[in-house]
Amino acid sequence: MKWTLSTASIAMLCLAFGSVGAADEAEPRGTAREAARDGAQDGAGEPTRAPRGGVEEITVTGSLVPRTQTDGPSSIDVIDRVEIENLGAQSPIELIERLTYNSGSQARADAFRFGNGYGSAQVNLRGLGLGTSLVLVDGRRRALSGVVANDGSTFVDINAIPVPMIERVEVLKEGAAATYGTDAVAGVVNFITRKNIEGFEIRTDYQRARSGQVEQGINGAFGWTSADERTHFQIGGGYFDSNQLNSTERDFTAALRDGNGRIIRFPTAARQDNNYSLAGGPGAFFVPASLGPINQSPAAILAANGGDPTVALVPGGPTLGQAVTAIGTSQTIGSLPVIDPNCEQANGSATLNVAPGVGFCAIEFVDNFNINEHEQRVRYNVLFRQALSETTELTLKVDFFNNKIDDVGLSPSFPPVTPFFIPTGNPGNFLGAVLVQSRSGRPLGENSATARGFFSTRNMRYEAGLTGELSEGWNWDLNVGYNQEVRKANAPDTFQAEYQNSLLGLGGSGCPLLKTQGLSVFNAGAAAAAAGVTPGQGPCQYFNPFASAILNPDGTGVGGNRLGNSQDVINAFTGRLKTSRTTSLLYVDGLITGELMELPAGPVGIALGYQYRRDTYEIDRNADQTVDQNGVNAVTGLATSRFLFLGGGSEVDVEQTATAFFSELVIPATSALELQAAVRFEDYNGAIGSSVDPKIGFRLDAADWLTLRGSFSTTFRAPSLNQQRSRDTAQINLTSRGASGRDSGFKAVDASGSTDLKPEEADVYNFGAILNPFDGFNLTVDYFRIDFKDIIVSQVAQNLINAEEQLLANAGLIASNPANFCSQPGFIATTNSAGKQIVTRNPDCSVARVEASFINNPSLITDGIDVGLTWDMNVAGLDAFQFFSNVTHLIQFDIQQPQGTVKAAGSLNETVFASSLPKWRLTTGIQGALGNHAAGLTFRLISGYEDDRSGRNIGSHNEVDFFYRYDLQRYDATLQVGVINLLDNEPPFVDLNFNFDTRVVDARGRRFYSNLTWRF
């Protein structure tokens, strides 16, 4: 049975459960009780201290001043160790994605919308962006990941944080720049690790999806404390393995084909097939509009031009759609491709759009991609704690994490974005004319093996800390740490020059004319003669791009040359882009806390702190893909990398430092009213400057059963080093106006950093209430509003295309000559502030490349409501029984842009910088315990939203999870089994390449899991 719910149904559920928003409890889901039982750790990961009178104080995330209650002015949610166990999570993202106020994390394999993100995961509180939530481990910062999202965002990779070592997760759901500094715009997620392990502990995990995908892991830990309790040592380690899940293994992501294996396009109104490309292999080929002089011999053309080949069609010269003068005759290369006559016999899918034989030979490419990649994670963690005196303690930590993501599936090859020429002498040439291969075909396609990419992440973290007591009631902390992450990527592409030469019969590793400067049909013959070689003979080989190479590999074609292609000629034009991104963070911070004075209602708490940070960012690339800031490659000297499709990028080696001073006061104004005030001064080197950010908050016990709270703060986020200095190329699926109308496909988008960026700033408001009308019942309601200004975004490539085409339409260029509007004398391409052409077009006016820059977008306003309910009930026959319900409702997410306001709440947001933002998210369930047994049932719902490109509705999605745990007390072991997505509900259809939204739903379906923990 499949479950679907309308918005009205969601509202009824919320009323029935007595809540309309997300979890946020004064004593969240038993967290405070569990923390007190197990020995609480403060928000900075240090041992709690007992103040005068022996009352235990704790420090929670969001405040630096220790206090005796957990529910202060700030809105804080906590996932404790018990809940972590109940979820059966093996990765931190499985905890974060359960938070109803987290929206748009990109933690799943998605080559089309997060192409370089394999194996990474991140937090996205309130959907404000991957880098707007500060991630801490034991209150300390981590280095940003080397992974860069398609929109240029950088973030902390939370996969490096081991779940078995997490004691609890504290989430501050409001801005916290005054306390923690930059990046804490949407909030803070603080992973508190376990620090008091005793003896040995071993845990094994196994999970299997109905689709066959398997995850398994083993983790171990050992802890020892000396008899005098002055020394503690613990070490933990683990291994995790997740296998591939290919797109063909899920019905809704697999391509739709007919009985002959050919692609079925747009079979129903409810579902499209988004998994084909018009640039097939075999493909279609352009034919010159006039076949006169252009078919003369290369020698004759060279002679007619005085031996000067530069006026002919050579790389960097005239291209498709442009007039070319050859022997005094004006030629124009046509824009209507001719389909390879054996397209469908070679497993392509002919798409006829003009006349029989004229159109495209499409390739089904999604079969090459996975919706879950093979990952192997290895980690270890070491902790040493030594009391140096009665008041001073030393703590040393070392963390290591390595994630290997191998065998990533990619298309056999990428389509060209510039034209390649095929002479009449190519053995497969079926027209006897010079042909042009461009966006209508690719070197390797339907019958070639899947290309493979390789990615890895290595993270090392070292920390040393001293804590001590200055005097009674006054304490100090001093910490220094260093964190480095190295992200490596290795992906294949085609060398442009070598590929062109192979089409001319001058390919193969032994051919002396295999050079980085490509030849052409006009100069190849003379160049070959001068080198003493003959095309297609001896060590020089032809590459046959036609279907005949597939259907008759042993046959012979034009000139008696073999139709089939050797692996040597393919290897010779195939290269790899190897990139290493290294990020690091060095920090030193100090904190003093104490009691400033005594008021009638209690002491005034104070915290004073200092922090120094140095961030570095380094990108190393192999020479073949490296370009300077003008896009010029040093190997070729051309304004492009050596590769056919992937544009490479620049090398970077930069650093940035920041110094901060901060303070906080907690004032018990009366026995019922507590006030909080904090301020932070942070200064960056260079042009970024400094920022002063205050925060004020209150907590009022209005009645025995009612507490009111609220806060206001300003926050900021400095431009990252990547946003300031890098230049990267991503492949993004874009739509443009070509000669044949709508053109859609993957285009290269070059994103360049800018040193003119201003810091992002936000005003954050939170107001809420905590209701405890009777024992065991806890209801919280919180309203949030964030006014976010000067948001740093990479320009949306689709918007840049739309803007240019609107200008052309307004000028009448498209209407006056829709078949060739970009070649008219009145056509003027749009340029950016640096004078670079924004949209580079093919001869048929479709888009080839887009130049995007990082800019400060004007602003956005978002607000919403979080409500959480926990109800511990007395149920006869049970030791414990709890009902919980957590919902977030996003009221608005309005992006203010020069062209108008975009209502992003409830939208897929493919045309703006925001992520997917369903308006409602609900998690509700029950859990109970009896003796050695514990079980729980959870229902999770995400409301439907709208595709902003088409206006089509995207359906809601819900899942039911179940767990059962048994404590084997005799062996000091715990066994747990569970099911995720018990009803096996499939994701709703979304008009994207995988047919679902990877930022919202996990496509693996029903998953069974088990884990066994043994302590001895």
C-alpha cells in the first residue's frame, strides 16, 4: 500500500498530535535525564563543573556561561545517545536529515546536481545554504571540506564525524555569530563525542535495502582510567562499507525503453524520461551548407590561400554557423544534423525533428550512473586526559578519517562543445563529404564501457587543551588545534587535439602528429606529408565515430581502412583530470568564565574569550586541465583546457586569518527572569574587514507551567577562500533557445571567484514558549525570522541565459531570424563586469558555455514555526512509554532579486540559488520499554512542493520506521533490528535526471538493519 497525504491531511495530523512545528524541548526526548545519568559534558566538550552548593552546572551550545538548567533563552534541540541508537544510524547525515528544520542537504550521489560531492554530507539548517550552518565537534571548529558544490558552496563534511563516538548532538536553531563567529547564520550543530568509555566495546552494523544495496560496518573502542582517576585514555576505530546501487536497479530511475531496447520519450503526462542526451555515440553529423570548394583537397585549399591555413576552419578559428572564406567563396556550415544511418541498429534512438534522417541519434546515459556509490570509510580516534594538578587538566585528541569512493560511474564520454571535422577519407564517412561533429555526437557512446571516476577524502585533526580553575567560581580554558582535509578527484575526458587528429587518420600513440595543437581537414594533409606519414597507415590510425565501427568492426571502409577502432587510438585521445584540494584550519582560543557579582536572584555569569583562526585553501591540478584566471591553458596556449568538455580550473594557494574577542553575560534579573547579552568583534585580514555582532535574549518563567523565551542577534558570514579566488567548471543541465527552438543539455559553466565580495549579514529573531502543564508533558512553540542580506551566490547559469535571450527578444533579433539570431550583425553578446562574454553560443545559437561569477545577491527573508511535543505517559504494564511529535512549517522564503521577488517556499528552486524547500516536515511516533525490551515506531512526512520551472506539482512523501532492541544483560550486549521505510514508498516523480529529488528523498526504498553492541 502506498501512502500519500494532501496539505489538508498534514494539518489534521498536526492537530491530532497537538503540534505544528519542529522538536525543541527544555528536556528533549529524555536527553537531560540521560545526560545526568551518564555524566554530562558541556557544549565545548569538557567535563562539567560543580559550583558552590554542589549543584551541577552544564554549558549547552549557544551559551558560554555554565548554568543549572538546559532551557535558556535560545532555541536548542538535542539528539541524545539513546535516540541515536534508536535510529540505527551509521552516518551523521542520517541524524541530521531527521531534523525537520534541516532542508536541502546534498548527501546522496547525484552526478547531475552535485557532481563532485561523492561521499560528502553537510548540514543545511533552514535551507539557507550548505555553508550557513556552523558545525562544531566538542565546541571546536573544523576545516571546510575540499568538496565544492555546483553552486560554489563550501561546507564542513560531517561524514568525518564517527557516529559510534557521538554522545549527543546539540542543535542551536538561531544565529550565533556573537558566540561562535562567522558561518553561524542559520544556527550551530555541535557534535559532542564520548569521553568516558571504560573497557572494550565492539559494534557491528548491517543494512540491506530491498533493492539489494548493502551497508555494513564494524567499530571498536577501548577506554581505561587510572585508579586515582587522574588519567584517562581511550581509542576507537571503525570501518564502513557501502556498495553501489545503479540507476537501473530502481524502476523509477531506470530508463524507459521499448521491446527493442530503444528509449521511450515522454510516455505519459505523469512521467518523462530525463535520462537521454541528443549527443549520442553513434550520433548525428552536420554537413556544410555548400559542398563546393570545401571538398577540394587540403593542398589545393592551402595553395589558394597562399599556404596560410589560418583562414580555414581550425581550432580557435571560425566555427559552425559562421561564414568562412575559402578560395574566394563564402561558405556557411549548416545547422541541421544528419543522423547516422545505422543509429538504431547500433542501439541509439533516432529522433527525427525535420525530415527522415535529419535530427539526432540519442544516447541513454543514466544507465552509467549510480544513485549510491561504493564507499569505504576508515577512521580512528584517540583521547588522552591527564590531571596535572587538583585544578588543571590536559586533554589531547587525534582524529583520522579516510573515505575512498572508487568506481564512480560516468558517461562513456562527454559531448563536444566545439566542432570537430571528419574528412571524406575517414573509413566510416557515409556521405562522402566533410562532416562536422559537435553537440550532436560524442566520441564514445551507447556501446562503450562506462567511464570511471575516483574520489577520496582524508581528514586529520589534532587538538590540545588545558582547563583549570583561577579561583573559586572562576575557570579558564585554552585550546589549540589543527585540522586538515585533502580531497582528491580523478575523472576522465577527451583530449581535444588528439581526438581531432584521430578523426583525420593521425591518431594512436605511435603517430608523430599526435600533438596538443589540433590539425584540421585543411592542413592535415600537408602536415602529414611534411612529417613523412600517411593518414591511416603505419602507426597513424583513424578513429571511426560512426555506427559502422560498432556493427562491422572487422570490415573495411573508405580507402581500405579498417572500420573498427583500436583501443590504442581511444587511449591516445583519453586523458584524466586529477585534482587535489587541501583545506586546513589552525585555531587558538581561550575562555574565562566566572561570576561577576551577586544579585538577589543569583550570581551574574560572565564569559570572556579570544580566538585566532588561520584558514588555507590549495588546489593542485594536473597541467592538462589547469587554466589561468583568463581561462588559458599553459600546455596548449589556448583559452581552454586540453579537454573536450570538462573545463578544468585555476590553481589556488591562499590563506585567510581572523582574530576575535567576545564576551557574554547571563543576568538573573529576578527569580523568574533571566537575561542574556553577548557581543563579538571579529577582524579579518585583507579587504573583508571586521564585524561587530551582538545578541540579546531573555527567559521568563511566566507561570509554573509556562516559560517564555526570545532572542535577537546579528550574524555574518565571510566570503570563503573558494568564493574569493577559485575558478572551477561544472556541467549543468541547461535550456536555451537554439535554431530548432528549445535546446536542452549539459553545458560547461565556469564559476569564478571575486575579491570584491562583501560578507553576508543577517538579523535573526526567535520567540517561543515552553509549556509543562503536567509532569511528563513538554510542548514548545518557537517562531523564527531571518533577514539575510548580501548573500554570496554563484550566478545561476540558467538565469544568465534567460536574461540574454530576453534582451535579444526585446531587440527583435530572435523574431527576425530565429534560425540564426546569434550570427546577425546586430547581435551583441552580454558581458560581465570583467568584460568576459557571459554566454558562448554554438553556431545554431544554442549554448556552449556560461561564465558565472560569485556575487552578493540582494537579500532574502524567511520565517516559520517549530513546534515539538514529548509526552511521557504512564502505561500499565510498561516501564516507559513516550509519544513525540515534531513539525516545521516554513511560512515564507522570499528572495529579493533585481528582477523581482521569488517565492521560494514550497518550491524545487532549480532557477534560483535556494535548495528544495517543502513547506511542511513532520516526524511523529511512539516508543516504549519493558524490562530488557524496547521498541518504537516513527512516521515521517514531507509535504509536496512545486517545480518552479514548469509549475508542476511534486507529490508528498512519507516513510514509516520501526526498531526493536533487546538488552542481553548476561553478556552485557545489546541487539537491535529495524526497518526504514517499512511501506517501501517510492519518491515522487520530479523532472530531473534521476526522476526524483536527491536533496529531499532517499531512493533506496525499504531497508532492514541490525546492529550488535558488546561491552566487556
